[in-house]
Amino acid sequence: MACKLLCLLVVFATITFVAHGSEPMCGLDDVTLRQSKSGMVKNKPVWKVTLNNPCFCLLTNLKLSCTGFESIVPVDPLTKTGDVCLLSKGIQGDFVFKYVWDTSFEFKVIDGKFCA
């Protein structure tokens, strides 16, 4: 009986290891960013930004190029330094933030760390 239990544990551990080992490697090219209008504040459009990390690993320290970025309301998860915005939250799946300005800004993913 003990042998059967041990054999089952070994098989389960092997399957789990193989399954995780077969996860596709992810990179910044896999991260997508979409924007859409989602209302008005003070006669200016609210822009909804949806970032998606489809990867198994958590994405942290995400840096976006954000040249000229402004908002009339604070954008809590973003810290802007020059033309770079740092997202202070880890992303796995979808993450949404909003800003308010006359026009949308062209954000681009420039750096980040997976499984950090």
C-alpha cells in the first residue's frame, strides 16, 4: 500500500513539473494595451486603459513610454518620470486604469519583469 501511494505521488509530481515546464515563455511582446473612451469628467473624456498580461508569471515594474502624458485627475498606479510611466502594481491577466484628458496618449510597453 505504501508503495502505491509513493508511486502515485511520484507520478503526480512528474505531471505537475512537466505541465509547468511546458508553459510558453512570455515576453513584453505578449502584453497588450487597449484604450477606449468611458465617460466624461469636467467636459473632458475619460480614457480607459486595459493592459493584459496573458502569461503565467506576474509582470512587475512595468514601464510605459508616456511622452506628453497628462491627466486632470490623479492616476494612482502610475508614477511619471520624464517620458516614462512606472506602473506600481503587478499584472496578471487584465489591469485597468483611467485618466482624463482631451485626447488619448500613445502608451507603449518598454520594460518590465516577469516572475520577479
